[in-house]
Amino acid sequence: MERSTRLSRLLQILHARPMTPVEELAARLGVSDRTIYRDLESLRNDGVQVARKARFGYAVGEDDPNALDLGRDELDALALGVQMVNAWGDPALAAAAVRMVDKIAGALSRDAQSALDRTPLGASRARHKFKRVAGLGKLRQALTEKRKLYFRYSDHEGHKSERVVQPRSLVFRGDHWSLLAWCEMREEYRSFRPERMADVCVMAERFQPFDAPRRPGARSPSQDRRAAEAAGLYDAAAAHDAALEAAALDAELGAALDEADALDPVKRSA
């Protein structure tokens, strides 16, 4: 079907049946969901008032009065955050960020969608400072599933070792990622650089979150200081992970209620 014919047919469907889901539009026109998103955007660019209502679909008419209301700073924060994840996250996380902003964009008013598209803010990798790290997906899996990790590690002095750890948090520090974990070999909290890991394996064995073993015996003042510093990092990681878990549950509930019917992704990279 030629594009002009498809657009005309799309308009007929939207006029005949208000609030038609993207999946149904794609099935009736024999194209992908993504093609429908592009066609809807083309109709809008041509001056057609295409409205969307969450959980129901699209129609020809005014904006949904219940459209998500985001301010200028919130739109900029959303666009910039997605670009940062796209630049520095692993491929799966970057793809998830794109899907997320698509869903949010679909719930915005036309003016807010336009503002999101035109954000002047951007993020890209500084190649001389940061190189995308392979294997971050395995670290995130271990964190999510509370599983132990095995890997071979080479420290900053080149010393090599094998480690089994209980991961607590994965933090981006501006020019590198850092995994905070309880190291079963050292019997204390250690920070590991993912780019220095090799043969990373998510083990079947699980661990109890936030229940680190205690190192037996007396400790020196320096060990006590390191333990106190680790405890502070640990408490922060526990609170952070608890917040992430709550947000993940909310996202799952939202996804179950509102399928991914959004317009084309916004421009996220320079």
C-alpha cells in the first residue's frame, strides 16, 4: 500500500472509530506499530488534530484533556536523562530508555511533545574519558535477582584474582561505572570497575539483600575506618535500591494498564 493511500485509510479509520489502539491500526493497515507512529506524526505535521487517550488509543480531534502535564524543566530533565542513559548505559538499558520516553511522549499534549522534541540539551560520550563497557547487563541482572557474581579481576596495579561477590549497587561516576559489592574472598565491601572484569558469570546462588556477613576478629583502626565508610555506602545503596524497586513495581503496573502506544522517539543524541 502506498504511503498516501495508507494515510488516507488511516484517517478514515480514525474518523469511523474514535480511540483506536495502535496495534489495531497496524493490523488493519498491514504495517508495523512504528510505521503507525510515523504516520500519526505526519498527520499532525500536516495540521490534522490527532488526539490520544491513555489506555484507549488515537482519534482525530482535540488533545486529550487528561494529557500529562510536564513543565519546561521536567521536559528538559526527561530528554537529557534519556540521552545520558543512551550514551552511557548498556544496550538493553538504552533501548528501555527510548521505549520509556516514547510512552511518556504519547501521554503529553501536542505542545509538550513539541517542546520535548526541541530540547536544546544533549549528552554524548567523551571518547577519551569513557568507553562503553560490555557486560553491564549481567551486573544489572545479578542486582535485580539478588544473585552472586563470579568474575576474574585485574586491579589498577595489574594484579589478577578470581572473585565471588554479592552485588549491592552499580553507580556511574561521570567517567566510569563502579560496582559496590561484598567480596567473599576479602570478606569486606569492595568497589570494582566493570571494565577490569573478565569472564563475568551470574551464579545460580542467591544471597539475602542487605545482610552482609561480618568479618570475625579484631580490626585495626584503618579497617574500622574502611568498614565505617563501607557501611555508609551500604546504607545509601540499600535506600537507593529500595526506591528503585518501588519505582520498578510502579512501572510494571503502569505498563500493564497502558501499552506502549507512543509517537516517534524524540531526538536524543547529537
